[in-house]
Amino acid sequence: MPTTPADVAPAGGVTSSILLTVAYDGAELSGFAPQPSVRTVSGELLQALRCLDPSVQTIRGASRTDAGVHSRGQIVAFDPERNIPTRGWVLGVNAHLPRDVAVRRARVVPRGYEPRASRLGKRYRYLVIRDPVRDPLLEHVAWRVGGRFDLDLARTEASALLGTHDFAAFRTASDPRLETHRTLTRAELVEGVRGDARLVELVIEGNAFLHNMVRIITGTLVDVAQGRLAPGAVARAIESLDRKDLGITAPAHGLVLDEVFVEPTAEWGESWP
């Protein structure tokens, strides 16, 4: 529910920032980053925040998810001038957000807190459904694949991802970053999630990711599992640094940013809930 005047202290004198945990269904959103004339996560959030505190000019997100990608654990910081309690931020902002975006938690952090600089790593989940016929209830949250699917082959392929490697081949051509070494600490394929034997979920954790890296990994594992790509593709691409050694890029709608890992400090304040 929106805050009331009794919840809000006079403007000025606020010496902290607020860190929000944000969830969203990306199906009808054009990604996280602001863009003119389309709905984005940051655009929806900023508009809702300004309903409570018109002074908020910008927000700082930890990860720029693409169009169609979902989130359970995006984190976003901003610098308010109104002294609203964390409960008020959660309930008040949610009252002004559309149904596909929600603030799940608010926490007091030091002024100017920068989520991207503070993150230690991220966890993503990618959901695949093995079914020859589409399922409307999973249509926009799982990538449907039919036919043969050798899960053991896919798991063996995923094990080659672990450790620190040059993942230059595992990105889009538009990714300009020169440093492409990344460390992956988890690449696990879990069968039967949500109590549904059709579902396989890739859970992947690392210190950082290149653009479309998780989707390229997923597409490669599925291509190996279905016999379209010879086993050993991951190792070959790490060696060659050539995108052509890998499989397709999986569609965006199966991907969820599950959690951004940051290190709380003694300077962090109260949170709600």
C-alpha cells in the first residue's frame, strides 16, 4: 500500500541509499536497461519510485537482463531524499508497479552504494521442458525441446565448464569486453524440478558472465543431449575461442536471474521483510 504523510520525514538529510531486491516476469518487458518508447524493468521501477520520492533520478542495477529474461533476485540501488522506512518502500513502490514487476525486499545501505561494484557473483537458472507438445502453463518460462535427450551426455558436457577459463567463445559478437576469463563454480542439471519429470533445470553460478553466456551454454548442452553436436564442444570452444564450436543460443524466456551475491557489511542497515 502507498505510504502516507505520517510515514515520511521532511526532505533532505537522508544519508543512506536503499537497495531493492526485484522480481519480474520478462515476457512483456524489453529488458532491464532503459529504452525509449518501450516497457523496461528500470523504466517501470523508476516511475514507481518517483510516485513516492520525485527526487529519484536514476537507479543502479546489478545485471542488465535482456528482453524476455526473468528475475527472482535482481538488486537495484537508488538515493532517496525522503526518509521512508524499508516497509514503506516495499509496499509503496509495489502499489505503483504493474503485475509483472515486484519489489521483494528493501534494505538500507551506505549512500551511493553500487551493486555492480559490490557483487561477488550470480546464479542463473534455465528451465527446459522435454515434451513434443506445447504446454500453455509453461510456454513463456521454459524452452520446449522434443525428441531424444541424453541427460547424462549433457551433464558430462556441463562439467567441463567448471573452473576458470577464457570464455571468449561463449558470448555474442556485440559483447565488447576484452577480459573474457570467468570462473564458474556450479553447472548442474537437475531433473524433475517442480515435481514434473519433463523438466530439466540448468543451475549455473559464477563470478561474472558475458552477454548471452548462459543461453549459449544452455543451447550447447541441449544440442549435445539431442545429438546435433558432438560431445566435447565446451572443451573445444574453450581451446579454440571460436563461437562456431558451440551450439545454438537458447531463447530468452527460459532464463531466470536467480540471485546476485553481495557481501553484507556492518554499514548495512535494517531490511524488510
